[in-house]
Amino acid sequence: MLTFVSLVILVLIVLISISLKKIYKNMPAHELKRRAQGGDSLAKLLHRAAAYGASLTILLWLIIGLSSAGFFVLLCNSVPAWAAFLISLLLLWVAFAWLPKTRVTKASEYLARALTPLVAWLLRQFQPLLSRIELFIHDHFRLNVHTGIYEKEDLLQLLKNQKGQLDNRLTKQELQITKGALTFSDKLVRDVMTPRGQIKMVKADDAIGPVLLSELHDSGHSRFPVYADKQDNLVGILYLHDLLDVQDGRSVRQLMKKRLYYVNEELQLDHVLQAIIKTKHQLFVVVNSFEEVVGVISIEDILEQIIGQPIMDEFDKYEDLREVAHLVAAEDAKSRSDAVEPASEEKPQDDKLKPESEKTKLKEK
């Protein structure tokens, strides 16, 4: 009778351990932490054990292995060894083939609530041993270790933690660009567009002259919507670079690009980026659901969301071959002069510190 009770207990331990393993696998530590922060009491409890990561898995496997071995040994007292071995294999096959396929039920949640405090206590007590086993497995077996990343929020949290890491060698700009690339698609057009009130519009019948050119340069923009009669009637886009070397007297209508593209203000930025790539057009007119013009959005607006800072380039002579060729050399010369300048403030007082050219002149005299 005692042997039978012991066998039943061991069977229950095997089934419960595999069931717990299933529950923790279906609700990983990152997700449990997120739910716990949202006020989920079950997630907060389960996270106490799941936070141990690989140590939890090792502990459950040890319990499954030891209880299965104990079941086999006790069963050998009642049946032949070969039969005990087959029954033990059948028990494990049923447990692993059936339990992982079942969903997390209320009964399993109740089981997790009841046993997680015990599991967490065991993890605390045996953590030194479990950590050594984990290190041994990591050093001697090539395992497919899970990254712990399940969705975008996990990767963003990783970047946030990386920023505060003491031995971090990623620059602030690299982290910002990575974060911007992950999050820019979450933003809507209306969040980053240039509102209509800040747009410099040009009338189609205006003549190109010093006054108009000065106004366009002072606006700080390089592309301007063109309207006819009233500002709601857009007829084209005027590019500032098309006005170079243009003789006075020509009209805006003669120089503007007539093709216009529109996007809705409720679209996400990744849709607009795809539209820019497809149309090869860098400025889109933004409209609302009532077909009213509410602003404009450019490729620069999207790129600024990715790199995390305004696009500012002091060098703008990309059409000048000589300037482009000597750009890097000029920057190197400037950096060298900045580095030497502090040391050259004090003049040498001794002939030994003078350059060789000056010493030669003194000798000739």
C-alpha cells in the first residue's frame, strides 16, 4: 500500500512539473513583467519564479528526472525491470505529448498560484548549484539560447538598458537611430507634418524676381506648394534649385512641377516612406478626410524621426566637383589645426626650441 501511494505521488510530481514548465513557457518573463506592471496579480506571482530564467528550467528538469527515476525504482519492486522501464517511458510520453498541447486552464492557473511560492523558494535555496549547472551547460553544449526578445517593446527595453550600461560602447546617436527606426512607423503624418499655417506658398502668376527669391531663401525651405487664385487650389510644386540662374521676368507657373501627390493625415509614416520610394517624389500634400489641405510632409520630416534630430548640413555645394573632392581634406586640416593650436600659444624662448630653419639663418648671420 505504501509503495502504491509513493508511486501515485511521484506520478503527480512528474505531471505537475511538466504542467508548470508548460505554463512558464507560455508566459515568458518579459510578458509576465509587463502584465505585473499592469496590475495582474497572477503575473506578478509567476514572475517571482520566471525571473530566474534558465535556472527555473533546470530546476524543473531535475525534478522531472529525479521523480521519474524514483518512479522506475519503486516500480521495479512490483514488476519486472523491462516492464517498469516501459511504464516509465509511457508516463513521460503521455505527459510530454499531451500536456504541452493543452491550453492554460483555470485549474493550471490555480496550480501555478499554489506552487509558485514553493518553486521560488527552491530557486533561492539551490541557486548556487543551479547557476553552476547553467554555466556548465553553456560552456560544454551548443544550445539554441532564446534571445528573450518577443516583440518590439522588448527590443526597445533592451536599447534603454544598453544606454545606462557602464561598459556600453554604442554611441548615443547609434542608439537613437536604432530606436527611431523601430518607432517611426508608430507615428502619424499629422504628428510630424509641417502645418498649413507654417507653409510658404507661392502664387502661380508671381514673377521670378529679387523680392520673391529673397522671401523663398529666408523661409528656410527648398520646396514650395504653388496655388492658383486661392490657396486651396494647388497646381504644382516649385523647387528652389530650379531657380538658379533664372532670368527675371519668368513666372512661377513656367518653372513649377505640375505633378502633385497627396497623403491622408491619419496614415502612418512607414506608408508615406513607401509612397516616397515608389513615386520618387519628396514632398506630399497632406489632406484630411474632408479633402482639405492641412499641411505638407517631406522626406526630411520622416528621416528626422528616424535619426532623432533635425537634418542640418553646413556643406551644401554638392554640385561643385572641386568642393566635394576637397571636403574631407579640409575637415582633416581643420581638426589638425584645432589640436595643435593650444600647444602653439607659448613661443619658445631657447634656441634649442626653435625650428631648424631659424637656427640655419642665425648661423649664416
